[in-house]
Amino acid sequence: MGWWSISESMVNGDGPADHMEEAIGKITQEYLKSFGRKPYKEELQAVLDFCAPTENFVSSGEKMKHGPGINWEVNEMKKKEMRNGD
């Protein structure tokens, strides 16, 4: 499982992403079954806020280094490999 930095002190990883992907898939199926459509991003954010209220977590007070997430990291690694001839 890989981990990548999203700020000076924050990280994200394949494991948490896999769990979230599975949960989002299940939520999407609920919306398709009940409403015939996929959920809006705002609905996903609302359910996350409802199920994971901020008082259950600490805040680093930092902003993430980059928004694109793992795709940015993968693309940067590929560019580096190409420059190094790997």
C-alpha cells in the first residue's frame, strides 16, 4: 500500500482510498436504486459531514500541497522516470 504527502504533516494512502471508493460505490447504488441517478458531490459531502462530524477529528490547520491528489503524484513520478531514463 502506498502513502503520499498532501501537506507538511498530512498523508493519504491507497488503503483509505480503497475504503472510500467502496463506500462511495455502495452509496451510489443506493441513489441509483432510490432516485435513478448518481449522487451529487454535495450529497456525498453532506453524508460525510453527517457521519464524520468535525468534533471527532483534529485539524492540522494546514492546506493541502496540491489538489489533484494521487494522479498528480503518479504523473510526477512518470515524468521523473522519463527524465532519468528508467
